[in-house]
Amino acid sequence: MNLKEAREQISLLDTEMAELFIRRMEAAREIAEYKRERGLPIEDREQEVRVIESHGSRIGDEAMRSFYIQFLQNTMDVSKRWQHRLMSGVQIAYCGVEGAFACIAAERIFPDGTMVPYTSFEAAYESVARGDCDAAVLPIENSYAGEVGQVIDLMFSGSLCVNGVYDLSVVHSLLGVPGAHFEDIQRVISHPQALAQCRDYIQEHGFETISAANTAMAAQKVAEQGDVHMAAIASRETADLYGLRVLDHDINESKTNTTRFAVFSRVESRAPEKKRGSAFLLLFTVKDEVGGLAKAINIISAYDFNMRVLRSRPMKELPWHYYFYAEVEGDDTSEKGRRMIGALKGSCPMAKVVGHYTAAVNAQQGGESI
């Protein structure tokens, strides 16, 4: 083959690749729509690794394989940028105002989304149920202060699905108005959980406490009042938003303080390949009889499923009755999982799987495998 013939062959191949590129990007469009409906972020690094491992092995020449892997990675990067453009209008609900930890988490999970603030967990949740927003990012647990009961109750009573759980490290700072000094502070304002997370610090300095709907609203109120004797406990990012100064930082008692945020959407994600460390969220009630809870637990364990978490929550409409929230390792859609759920529904008045997530997902870096 001479130079001219080689170039003609490359031209023909480039034409075929252009047609294949269009088909690939159309498939990426479908993936973007799938993720929008289910409140899933674009990044999926585990999937990228699987693609590279699977397709890279098709190239026998070792020297050529390294270039092909680079080609694959570049192609996936282009596909992600295309999906980012398609998803730039996705509406993400959260509770609070700009600068709240929920807003920070939502921005990191959905960097191309439009953040929509609501004044309560229920309002954010219902905005997705109505179709006003595509997904809601709401806290379900803090490693220091415990579960967020209001959101767990929404899981129980509502219709939305959980399609991911993400960890956000929480670092609290003491924020005052310009001109204020640490020695001036007499009162601190923040969300009750933030106050609980900084309890030792607050007691050590003898501060009075004031509750706020969330940490960012606390910072907003300090900025509005302009009182040098009052400070907010909130994130460092919030100081810039409201023109406050950082009087002290890293004031929470636990230096491993982490909040878990769940992504709620109207459509459940059913990934064809379960990821390592996958788990599902299970809610159930038990009969009011001796051993009712034990029967449910025994069913779960009989099918070799391990519960990472089991909590009871009061049922608002039935005083002194409770439902149970469990996080269970494994795949509930497997044959064994379906049999376990079937047995549980046969024994319990109510049992439902409300969502799935991958363990140890971190919201610090953005994307799904963060």
C-alpha cells in the first residue's frame, strides 16, 4: 500500500468513525436522559474502569493497547462533556439557602445542575414528587448527631426513590460580622445538629445558643443583624457568601464529622451490573405480637443478607407503633433477594425497598464515584 492508498483508507475509516461517533453521542443522550430521570450524576468512574478493562483487552499489540486505552478515555471524556451540556438544566432541590451544607453537597454531586432552595425537607421532597425538580439532595444521617428523622419519615410515607447516598465531610467554623473579634462573641446561632456537633466547644466558651433552620440561614441572620456579639456556626464557604469573617475554624468535636446525603428522584435506577459494596434501603413494619421484629430479622438473615443498619421510627398516625429502617448489603433484585423480599412481605404488614446505593461514596470530589 502506497501513501496515497493509505490516506484514502484513513479517509474512509474517518467517515465510518464519524457515523459511529454520531450513534455513540445519541446513545450518550439517552444515558443523560436516564440519569436526569433518576437523579444520577454523570460521573461513574467504576463504569469507566470496566469499559477500559473490557475493551482494552481486545488489542493484542501491547504498544498499540496503551494508545487505544488513551483513545477510549478521550472518547469517554467527550461523551461526559456532551452529557454535561445536555444536563445543564437539571433542577436539584435542597433544604436551606445558598451555602448550606446540603447546597454544597448538591453542587458537588450535580456540578451542572441548577440548585433550587426550599425552606423544609418536606418542601424539597414534594418539589420532586410534583415534577418541579428532577432530584432532591437531603441529609439522612450525621456521624456525630445521628439520623435525620424527618427525611427518614419522608422515605416511609412518600413515593420517591433513593438512587444514591453520598458522604460529605462537615467542618464547622465560627463566623462573625466584619469588625467582630472572638472575645466579643456571647451567642452562637446554627442548626440544632451543628450546635450538637460543637457542644463541647460551645460549653467550653460559655456561649448561649440559638437554633436556626440551617447553618447558612444562621450566617445570613448574623450578617443581617450586624451584632458583634453574635456568631454563626457554619461552613467556611458561607463566610464569603454573606460577607462574614472566620473567627475560628474546625470547631466541631469530631474531626471525622460526616453527613450522608441521599439523592431522591421519581424513577428508580436499576443498574444491570451491581457495583462492589452495593446496598439497598429497606423499610418495613411488623405485626404487634411477641417476636414480630425477630421474625423479620430472621427472614433477612435466613437468605444470607447482612443488615448494616437497623433503626426504629415512630409512626405518626399510630401512637406507640413503629416502623423499621434498614440498610442491607447485597442485591435485592437477585433470585435470593426477590425471595427474601417476598417472604418479608408475607410476614410483615408493609415492606418496601426505597432505593440503592454504593458504599463509601464521597461527595468531596463531585460525581458518582466520589
